[in-house]
Amino acid sequence: MMLKDLAIRQMTITARRILTDGATRFLFTQPAAVVIPQVRKSSLYIHIPFCRHLCPYCPYNRIRYDDALIKPFVDALFKEIAYYRERLPGLEVASVYFGGGTPTVLDSYLGRIIDTVQQAFPDHGPLCIETNPGDLTREKVEHLKSWGVDALSLGVQSYQPQFLELLGRAYAPNTIDRVLEWVEAANFPTVNVDMLFALPGQTIEHLAGDLARILAHHVDQVTAYPLFTFPYSSIGAYQKIRQVSMPDLATRKKMYYFLYDYLHQNGFRRVSVWSFQRNCEAPRYSSVTRERYIGFGPGAGSYYESLFTLNTFSVPEYISAIQERGQAIALEMPFTRRLSILYDFYWRIYDTRIPFDRKLQNTRYSIRGDGRLFFLIILGCLLGLVTKKADHFSLTRRGAFWVHWLQNHFSLRYINTIWTVAKETAWPRKIGF
């Protein structure tokens, strides 16, 4: 392990000890018995693991499309939905998010899944789905609209042919424009476009060109991510094979500041570290900042505020477990009240807006009344990362960039530890970090 990695690891351990109550264990274990916490309100996450093409940069749990697995997977998903419906009667669903993988590869099966969710949980909020230009046709876009999809996220990533090739995207730049025209004609309440920056060899001119072409269309939100390099994702091997070098920190910072200023100058406002919204009246698109969520599908997580669970990542094992017992939970980690506060605080930082007082389902806390968290906020103010508003603290532009750095070196390391083991072993005994 490199000296820098050892230093970051020690910093992480020290920060964790300071912020937690000292008794918190960061350990996922196999559940002795599955007990679903009773909650009245939650969001739903549905993971569709199939993709036509496996992009080398993608770290998420996905496999190549296999027609023989589709019907068994969908049947298992129906059964898992029924399992939770029976145990959580009358659940109020704040939102339903379909991720992957590429959910739209399921074609008409996706419509059946949406209908099943709506029947199982009739009291539900907006339906959100992610997809990419290479998997959409005009007919698919019309189907999504007719099925009641409220928010659509399109993974454009780049308009530059060389970067589309690097990222394993099997479509041409003009395909993006054509799909965006179909999406605009369908008139979804919210359209988000994902793009990547800090790509190997990418320049400010490339970034400016991408932004200009995206904003030529009517999109409600732009979400721009740096190229995260999870060690277990195939982009790591790609770098070694092609001897690709990633942009240094100064270049990443310059690019982030450029897109931040460009979007603000074109009428967008920041709504998270990565996301910028044009029409503030349109519902915001977000895949991660839900207070609670119940996950369906292989590798899906569920967060109940008192407990976090994780399904097996293996698609065949997921199907088998669901058919046998209705659920496929492989790991769980209890959350203390302190840990649930820190979890919420982390996502409020991600939102770049930290209210003075927060009321969750089972937990209420005050930033100004919590000595350890308030110290972090004051330190952030002194460093020019945070500023005080009327009823909340807000990250500055500089602060938003350094949250990106912290994500790369702290939180993503936790995710990498968990997902590396979970991808290798369908039913791990425990995962500690």
C-alpha cells in the first residue's frame, strides 16, 4: 500500500472515531434472521442489472444482456415486490427509482414491472428512470411516457467520438441529438442529462463543446461527474493496458470550476455537488439523496434509518433466493442513532445545503447543537468551504469541489471495499472496514 493510501486510511479511521460515539461498528454480516423494520414512508429503488454493452468505467452491479435470464429475473422481481408489500402494508412511497444496468433493455417487461409496482404501492411519488442514447428509440420514449415515467435521466457522457469510444459507448454524437429531440417532444416533467469530465486527454474546449450541445436542447438538469476509478472496475485494467493517465487534481479542479460557472451563467443553479437545475419549478432528479429507500434486485441496498441491508450481487443466486424465500438479503449492518445522523449529514453535504435543524422519521438533530458536526461546519467556514445563510449552511464553489475530492478518497473507498467482496462472493460472511 502506498504511503498516500496509508495516510488517507489513517485519516479516515481518526475522523470516524471523532465523529461517532465510539461504539459504532462498521461491519456488514450475514443476518441470522431477516426482520424488515416497520416504516410508514420510504422510497423504492429497483435495480435492473442488464446492459447491451458493458462500459469499462461503470462500477455498478451489471451483467451483459442474456435473454435466457430475463423472464426468471422479472418473475423473481415480482415475487420480491410482493414479499415487501405483505410486510409493509400501506407503505407511502415517496419516489420510485429504476437504475442499473440499463433498465430500458427490458422493453415491454419494464412496463409490466412499473405496473406491478404501482399496484403494489398505489400511494407513490414520481417514477424516475435512467437510460442512455444507445438504448432508446422513438417508440421506447413514447412507451416510457405512457407508462407514467416522470423523470428521465439520459447518460450522454460526451459528444466527442474519441471519448465515446474510450467509455465503451456504442453510439455516434448525432444519435444524442436525435434522442434528445424525441425526449423533448414527449414532454417529461423532468429531464436530466449525465455527462463526464476529467476524462484522459479531455480539454476545457471539449467540455465547452459538450455543454453547448447539451444546452441547445431543453433539459431541466445537468449532472456532471468526474471519472471515478474504482479499482475493481475494468477502467483500472484499461488504464494499465493502454497506459492511460488520469488528469491531475489541478486539472480536475479547473474543469469543475469551468462547468460550474458555465452552467450558472446559462441560468442553472446548483442543487447538489454534481447537479445543476435550470427550471427550479420542475422536480429535481436525484438517484442518491433519499432519506429512506427499499431496494429490489441483485445488489440493491435498503436503508431504514436503523438498519442497512444489501441483496446478493449474483443474478442467478438472487433469482434462486427469491424463489426459495421471497428475499435475497445477503448482508446487514445495524445503524445507531449517531450513525444515522452522520449518514444524513453526509447527504446534506452532498446536497451542498445543510439545514440548521433536521427532522427525520426517527431522529431529530441540530447542527448547531451537535458539537462535533458544528466544529466541522465552523472549520469549513474558516477555510472558505462553507458559508452561513438565513436557515442553513451552504457549500461555496470551492467547498463543492473539495467534497468531490473527499468522495474519491473516503466514501468511495468504503463502497469499493464492500462491492469488491460482494462481486466476488454471492453470500459473504462479513465485510468490515
